[in-house]
Amino acid sequence: MAASRSVRLLGVCILAVVWCYAQQLPQHSSQPDKVLLEEASSALVSSVPAESIAMPVLCDADGNILLRLAMPDTGVEDPVSVSGDGKTVTRFGKEKINDIPRPLPLSMFLSGSEVYILTRGSISLNSDVKWRKPNGEVETDPASKSTSFVARFRRDGTYVGAVPLDLSFKPLHLGVFENGDFLVAGYDPPTDEPRVAIVGSNGQFRKFVELKGDVHARVESDASAREKNDPTALPRSKTWEGFAESLRDVVSTSQIATDGPNLLLFRPVNAPVFSISPSGDVRVHNLQVKGDYRLFTIKATRDSWIVEFIYDLPDRTAQKFATYAFDPGTGAPLREYFFPTDLGFGLACADGDKFTFVMANIEGKTLELMKLRPANLP
């Protein structure tokens, strides 16, 4: 039995931050049940190469998996949907977005039968801007401004249209409520402070959402902020020593996930999970986990949250990975999962204790979908 999971077969790209992991078990205040998983089936996705994947990896009610490849030469590509049997691949290409000038996809979200993509575009200002090149020559270009949109596709890849967003901050992440309204998360450019807002389905700003205990900028003169037990106080700028994170990195690599009628927002640090209702009410969830961990992903099932964590090795030369089921109401760990093989990190679907992972096949030439189930099932 192999209890560890590493990412030897498949790398990861969270936007532009590349991390690699293995498995380690955290300490808990209560002892969860131990669940050994075994392979139930697998399917090759012959038309998709084995490359890194930009998080998150999403799954709809029919088992179709939405992902974005992170290619070494072209960066993060447009979203694609892969059917559960690996035979059907649907692409949501920016060339189909015909109502956003120079569209740049930022993040994606699944809601019902549709795919939503937070997209940045450049709108012409009907004027020119002049700038001087290093050699002294003056160039003239059309003036434009960057604007954010929500582009909408049907699951079959048909483009529906885009809605411009009326926001005073820079959006990075998108969630969609069942009523069609948006949860948009990003940051205030002058300060890098996080911003979260409810936005109507027409793109109009409705209200900011206050998240008590969320990450925030550390006072630069206060070098002992960590020692004062405030893990959510982070330096604004990236510190390139070891694996130290900055506020900008944490905000840019946060995620939004569906949990029934509500949406979950969580950061890749030791911090609370925020459950946000369509009206903007917030419930703060503190998972009962000890130690210095980072949240990697959360998949909400009928009665639990499947949560993946990242832990640093003592010498901080590598990181380790752990997966548990939690009671979302109490934050208590329910089950601890052990894996039969090297699966990487690409958890796409969770249905109770049954999982689907996206990974590279053994030859490393194409993606593979592997379904797991508890080993004691018939």
C-alpha cells in the first residue's frame, strides 16, 4: 500500500506560480477514519498532451472535467472540457469571443450547463497616445483601456456573449451563484489589498463583501508579525527566498468553489474558508488542522468537504501533500485518504469518497483520467 502522492508525473501551474508536492499527514485534534482508495477505472485523453495544469480543475454534474493546460512555450491556454470517458474534448477558445477586443482569459467557472470565463479586454478610446522609444523615435498608437468582462459559453462550446464588469478594483477570480449573479475576487492595485464583491448578472457592482480574518498586508516595519500569530499578515511584494509568499501571490492564486447555493473562497495559506451566500452573508469556517499548512483545493460533496493541503518539509526544499474529508459545520476531520499509486495533484471530481484525478499516463505522453473508490467496496 502506498500512502504517498507526489507530482512526479504531472507538474502544476497556479496562474504563473509553479509548485511541486508529495504527501504528508497533518496533525488533528481528533482522529479521522482512515480510508484506503483503489483504482476503479481509467481512461486516456488521447487528444490532450501531458502538460502542467492551471488550477483549479473543475467537474460538472455529468463528470465532464474543465481544465486549462499550462504549456512551456505558450503559457496558460484556453479552457477545455473533457468527458468522463476521455473521448470528447470541447474547447472554449478565445477566437470564439467576438464581442471583447483582444480577449485574455483570466479564470473560469462552471455553473449548471454553462462555462463562465473572467476575461480582460482592451477598449479603444478613439484617440492616440505617443511614446518615445529608447533611440529617440516617437511612436503613435491607438489609446485604449483595459476592461474586465464575463464571457459565457454553453458546455458544447457555443459562445453566448459577454457582460462588461463595472468594478473599481482589479478582478482575478470568478464565481457564479445559482441566480446568475457573480462573486468577483481580486485586489486594489495601489495597495494589493484583497477585494471581494457581489456583482449582478448584468455586470453592475452591488456590494463589497467583508471577510473577517482574510489575508492582508503586513506592516513592513513590523518584522515580528508572524511571531505574533497572524499568519494572514503577508508582505505586499514577492520575497524570493525559499517558498515565502507575498500578499500579491496569495490573492492571485486564491480559488472560488461551489458549495450548494453558496460559494467558497479560500486562499493558499493557513487561513479560514469563507462561505458566501448570494446576498453577501459570510460564514467563516476554521478547519481543525494544526501546523503550518496551505489550502490547495476544496471539493464540496453532499455532506463533507474534500480538502487538499500542502505542507513544507522541515528544510523547505520541497512540499508535501495531504487529503482529508471535513465536516463543514464543525471543521472536524472525518476521513483521511490513502492512495494506491502516484496520482499527482489533479483532483477534479469528488462524489462522496469516490474521486477522479487528472494525471499524466505512465508514458507521460497524454492525460489520463483515473477514478478511485474505497478499497472495501464490492
